Amino acid sequence: MIAPAVAGLLTALSLIVAIGAQNAFVLRQGLLRSHVGAVVLVCALSDAVLIAAGIAGIGTLVDHASWVIDVVRWLGVAFLVWYAASSLRRALHPESLAPQNGNRDETRRSVLARTFALTWLNPHVYLDTLLLIGSVAAAHDGGEVAGRWWFGAGAALGSVLWFCSLGFGARLLAPLLARPRAWQLLEVAIAVTMLVVAWKLATG
């Protein structure tokens, strides 16, 4: 069952490595060292739940209820625009962008709320995990239902490895962001990313 597990891992990595709203947020929290473990845990567990649901066949229900995706899409657009505005506001106050302020000013509850929103209000998450991974997993049965679940386990592992690397590895970039100007540029880049994703959601 190693082959379907490896295939699942590579499939998951190919889907989530692209820079998006969720990845930009995880990177920022990693650089700030603000509740990184909790953020990584929420992202990885959310992916695992959605991957399992997709393999179990729930993706078929979502595929036949397109209005669900539409609702999530517009909620996601609204949230991403709001978050982009927040990033731009932080960029205008560079003194608030120091790493130590990230731990003091942001409560675990507010950080987790944004993590859940960026994860569950993104319709691409459902398309990638429920539909795409669920469909690809079905092709790895090998005559046994266990094959698709090994594929799902590999996909979930890929998600864990990626978010751990992004969240905990981000601190290696901290020396490059020691100056307020660098944090301003980061916040602007995050805002642009959020707006681009929001535009794609609204027009896709």
C-alpha cells in the first residue's frame, strides 16, 4: 500500500504548495511566532477531515449542490477583502509589525478564528480535497477499498509536512524581516495575495 500513499502525498503537495491566502497567513504567523502550533494543527486537521470526507463520497453531494459552493465563495470573497484591508492597515503602522508584538497583541482565539475562516471559507479547498482528491483516490483502489484510504493517508501526511515546514520553518526568514520596512512589504504582499484570490473567487 506504499504506492497509493506516496501518490496521495505527492498529489496533496502539488495542490497546496501554490501560494494562496491560507499559505500567506500561515507564513505570517510563523514569522511572528504567534500561535504557530495551533494554526498548523487547524490547517492540517481541516485538510485531513476534508480528504476523508472526499474519499467517503461526500464530494458527490457537494458536486450536486452547487449553491453550497456559491455561498462559500461569496463569504470567502468578503472575508479575503476584509483581511487584505487589515494587512494594508498594519503596513501603515510599521511599529506594530515587530515579531514580539505578534505574540502580545493577537489572542489565540482571534488567530484561530482567522485560520478557520481562511480554511473553510475557501471553495477551492472543497474542490481540491472533497472532489479532486476524492476522485483521484478512487482510482487507487487496486481492487480493494483500502487502497483509496492509503491514498488519503498519504495526502493528509503531505498536508502535515507542508504546513509544519511553512509555519515552523518561517522563523528562518526572520533575520531578513528584522526591519519595519521589510514587514511593511510582507503585509502589502499578503494583502495583494488576498485580493488576487478574492478576485479569482468572484470571477471564477
